[in-house]
Amino acid sequence: MAIDGVFLTLTVSGYMVAMLLHAADFAFGPQSHVARAAVRERELVGAGGPAVVEGAPHPYAAPEVEPSSEPRSRWLLPAALIVTVVAGAAHLATVLARSLEAGRMPWGNMYEYVMTGTLLATAIWLFMAVKKPGVRHLGLFLVLTQVLLTGVAGIVLRKPVAPLVPALDSVWYVVHVGSIITATGLFLVGFAASVMYLIRSGYDAGKRTWFYPYGRLLANAETAERLSFRLHALAFPIWTFGVAAGAVWAEAAWGRYWGWDPKEVWAFISWVIYAGYLHARATPSVSKRTAAWIAVIGWLTMMMNLFGVNIFFTGLHSYGGV
Amino acid sequence: MKPALAFLRNSWRQLTSMRTALVLLFLLAIGAIPGSILPQRRLGETPVQQYFIENPKLAPVLDQLGFFDVYAAPWFAAIYLLLFTSLVGCVLPRLRDHVRALIKTPPEAPKRLERLPQHTVYGTHPTLDFKGWRKVRREHPDGSVTISAEKGYLKETGNLLFHSSLLVILAGVAIGAQWGWNGQRILIEGADKPFCNVLYQYDRPVLGPYVSASDLPPFCLELEDFQASYLENGQATSFEATVNGGQKFRVNHPLRLDGANVYLLGHGYAIEARYTDAAGRVQQVTAAFPDNNDMMASIGVLLFPDANGGDPKNQIGFEGIYLPTAEGASSLHPEERNPRLTLIPWKGDIGLDAGIPQNVYVLDTKRMTPFGERKTLKKGETQTLPDGSKLEFLGTRSFIAISVRHDPGEPIVLTGAVLLLVGLPLSLYGKRRRVWLRLHPDGTAEAGGLPKTDYPGFADEFEKVTRWQSTESFSPSR
């Protein structure tokens, strides 16, 4: 096994451990149902135990849990973050090892592309987790996505190191793929923030089905929404630049700047959807939740482009090596 | 007349509303999807024909609706033209307003500055430095003085630039479609196989409505050499074609000629063979065999229409498979390390004279009968057919597949893209904000600030701008 394979195993297991710690934090952490149930039980016992009204307490009436009520589980969230840092370091080592072994930028096939994109997402995420402690619970969504993506990359997509095919031998390779990967990493974290916002604001509006009960544990809705907008507002011009750079490259390589190749079609679709998000976000008459749903659809189109197009369609962007 | 006008005005308002624009954006995204799922004519006719065979009922209906050329379909054009109309309807009034705002001075201070999101008071008249702000000083009859300052006009400028550049891109695309042309063909190595830029020499020429055959710039190409290098596992590392006395071009580096660009899209082996019929008449052909896989296993046909006196009943054709590094029925490497040509001979009507369009790399054997055994040849070997006639495998040459293109819309589209990329960050990150300072006749003063867009850092900026700038030693009461 090549050296990057060792680091890859470390990376995926690291994200898995971080995911378990985040999940445990949800279950047993200071704000969890278990902790709250324990508190409620103590209160009931203390009150002499008359009949209780069944059903979930009203969100605003739910007793705020004292930080000291469950001291043993307070280490779970910091531990999850530290493990994410370790996994991120292994992730970086995986990408660097691959890059050194190949002697080029690490995005020559789909395995390398996914690994670099997810590494960027981890870096962006850790930066935000340091800057804004309120969003740290969001880590569950991020590491869950990372386990899935790096896992699929390692198990399904991984190929031995090889030099670039002639079609990729161009300066635009760095410019185009680099900007597309950066934008993808930003969109990924922006997507996670949108999901967090949707769950939290749904919770605030009284929804209690599906994931909505977890909304209580998440950062406040406005913070998540603002974060999501800023990430998308940063990602969108980079994505636009990446697509434009791709068009310049396509002119040199295939003779036309735009040819409705399946990858181009879906890049266009994502661009249109994200443009729709930014417009919706800037329009007061459109609700923030609607805008957030558009961002979620945007990310689905990105995933469609990454996996769907590479696997189901044949086109000129067929370097995936699936 | 009046209701009609009102209807028109209302329709126009509806069309240019943001909600309509959002719906149109979604329709555009959804409308683009079928083009990635269904085979598209612009990417090749064969998959479309395949789809017709597999879905005989559905395909004609889809074809009627333009689903095999989605991006040229009327309904797709309707979506984006409506979207662009909506865009124009939105941009024009905003452009007018923005120009007015740029000409006009910043507006008078609101009566009650303390109601603004940012507010501060001074015990004495401060000296504020509104450097970089557009500002105006107004004196009032009651003796008070107001200073209005505004900043961040670039946001709206960027916004308008972004949306206008989309129109520039659309114009560039339209010009390219009307005045551009392109064609593809195969170019076999050798001075005897030149290609000249005239319409009939192309396999699939596409001419814009305003281009005629005589508009194609005159030039000829002759492939002198083609070099491909590969790794041991067969992965290609470089391709390079040399034409016309040493002019080289390769993938990603097209040959840029005056009025047309030549792109290297593919390559392969062409088979050279000589057929001598029973009467001793000789015909020699060089036929390109397009590759069928990464190891350059190639499939093609050798046609000898002049054999046996050119009698359409007795023409000779061969179906052929060429393996550059043969190992059984497959090729192990794209280079010619152990080249083998396997041929299946047929006799009868090749069908070249019937005028029926056909795939030139597949032998139409409907009016032919097998003529002798399948045989595998090395270079220089000869196969003898039942009537004593002979086929000699002389060798191979390289061929390249090229695309020749001219698109006069390209510089316009590129300009549009650059403008778009300039406008986008300005529009997204720009922040329009206003600050007012009112100097009261009693010696006190107050300042207020209003961000016109989402701007979390405005409090800090307001604090900085309204800080006492005088060199005097006392500080204002706040």
C-alpha cells in the first residue's frame, strides 16, 4: 500500500471517531435529551412525583440545563474537535503524500479531487469553529459528510498514482480545477450551515418531527443563516471564475468555450441555482428558509455533478477513473 | 385602449419582478437537465439513432419537442429570452436610478438622527474627516448645519455591471452562432493525403446562417509527423502533430491560423493495403481505422470498388480489426509492438454508388457474400482469396482527427466574462452606507449612521468615522 493509503485509513477512521464523539455529544452532552431527562426526573422526584403531563415540553418552557448537571460528558465536544483536527492533519498528509508521489497537483482523477475538496472543507470548518464557538455542534454534519466522501473516495475511487493524461497537461489544470475545488469546499460548508439553519429555525417555529428536535442544540438561527450566506457569497464568484477558466481551457483543448458537455450542463445548473439563492437572499419578500432550501438544492446539484455525471454519463470530462 | 395598456403594464411588472426572475432561473436549471440525460445531436448523431432504436415510441415525440437538441429548442430559448427580458426590465430602471444617485448629492439628514441604527452625540462641534466619502454640507435657516456623507456606490455599479455583462455574453454567443463555422475531419499522414479548407472536405461542417462556403479562409494542411508517447501501462502522456513544414500543435495547444483554429482531438492508425484482382489490376488504399479502446484496438474497412473491373456485383471489401500490440483478440499497448491486422473478406455491392449515407468505418454487407477465410496478417504479409486475387498489408500510417473552427463571438464572450467577474465581487461585497452629522446652533452636535445593505461591521466603521478628529486636547462627551 502506498504511503497515502496509510494516511487515508487514518483520515477516515479519524473522521469516524469524531463523528461518534459528536453523536455522543448529541446524546449525552450537557444539552442532550438524556441529560435533560435526568434533570426532569430529579425535579419530579423532588416534587413528590404527582402525575405529569405527557408530551414534549414547550420549547420556551423547557428548563435550561445547568452546566454542572452532567459534568462527565462536557469533554465530548472538545474531544470531537481535537479528533477532527487530527483527522484533518492525516487528511492533509494523505493529499501531500499523493501529490509528492505523483509530482503534481493532487487533482488528476476523481479520488484526488474528492480528497482535496473535502480537505478544504475541513480546513474552512476548523477555521470557523475557532472563530465562532457557537457553530461547533455543526461538526456532526460536517464529519458525517467527510466520512461518507473520504470513505467513498478511498474504497471506490482510489487508483494508483499516474501522471496526467495529455488533455490535463495545461496551466489551466491548476487554475480551473483549483478554483472549482475551492468553491466546492466553501459550498459544502455553506450547505452544512444552511441545514443547521433550517433545523434550528424549524425548531424555533415549533417543529418537532424528523431532525427538528436537534435544533435546540444548534447555534442560533440568525448566526447560521448569516454564516451560510457569507460562505455562499464567497464561493459563488470563485465558482464563476472556475467555470470561466474552464471555458477558456475548453477553447484551447476542444475548440469551443462551451459545448453543453454533461459536466458543463451541471456546472451551469449549479451556477443558476446558486444565483437564485443569492437573489432570493437579497429579496425581502422571499423568506430566509426558502433561500436556505435553494442552497440545499444547489448542493444536491453539486453532488449530482461530482458523482452522477462521472458515473452515469459519458462526456469530455471523463478523467474520473471510476 | 386603457384596459389593454393596464394589462400590458401589469404584465411587464410581473415579468420584471424578482419572484418571476427566480421562477425563470429555476425553469432554466430544470430545462437544462434533459440535455445531460438524453443524447444530444450536437455531441454526435449515433447515440441519438441508438436511442430511436431502443425507444421507438418515445423518441419521435421527444424529437418533436426538441429534446435531442435541448439548447437550441424553442422552449429553452423561450425561458432564457424571458429571463433576459426580465433582467433588462430590472436593470434599466436601476441604471437610471443609479446614474441619478451618482449625479445627485447625498440626501438631507433625517429629522431624528437618534432613530437610526447608529447614533452618537457631541458636547461641542467636532471636526470629522469624511475622506473617501461623497459629502455635502447644508446650512439651514435655524442656524444648524448638516453634513450628509455616503459611500459604497460601487456595490450598485458592480451589480449593474454583472447583469449587463450577461447581456454581453448572450450577444457574443449569438454572434458566434450566426457568423461562426466549424468542421471535423481526419487527416492521414503523408504528402499524398493533404486537406484543404473547402466545405466538401469536411465530414460534418456546421456553418452559421451568415457564412457561405466561399467565406472559409484558404489554407491546406499536410500531416508530416505524429508522435504519441505512452507509459508502460498504456496511459498516454503526450501527443504532437507536425504539419506544413514543421508547424507543431498538440492537445491544449491548437494551431492558430488566420481566420481559423485547428484542434487536435484524436489520433489512430491508418491501414495501407494493396489489392490485386484475378486479372492483375491493382488498387491501393490507405484507410483510417478509428480506435475502439485505450489500447488502440481499431476497427475499420478496406474498400476496393474498382476490383474486378468495377462491376458493382463483384466489388471487394474487407472488415478489419487492427491490434498494435496483439495478444489473442486484444491489444496490450497502444504502440505498435506486435501489430496484427485481421481481415474478413466480402464480395458484392459495397454500396458506395447508391448514394445512401453510411458509416464509412462499417462495411454494409447486405448485398455482399463472404469471400474466403478470415485471416490475420503481419506487416508485409499477403492474403490470397479463392479466385487467386491477393491482398497485401503494406503497413500503417498515423492519422489525426482535427476540428477546424472559427468563432467571431469569442472575444465578446470573454469580455463579458471578465466584466462579470469584476462586477460580481463588487456587487456581493460592496456596502452602501450613509452617515449624517448635524451641528446645532447651541454648540452641541450629533451624528447618525444607516447601512443600506446587510453590513454587520457597520457599528465599528461608524465609530471610526465619527471619532473626534480635532487636535484639541478635550474629548467630546459621548
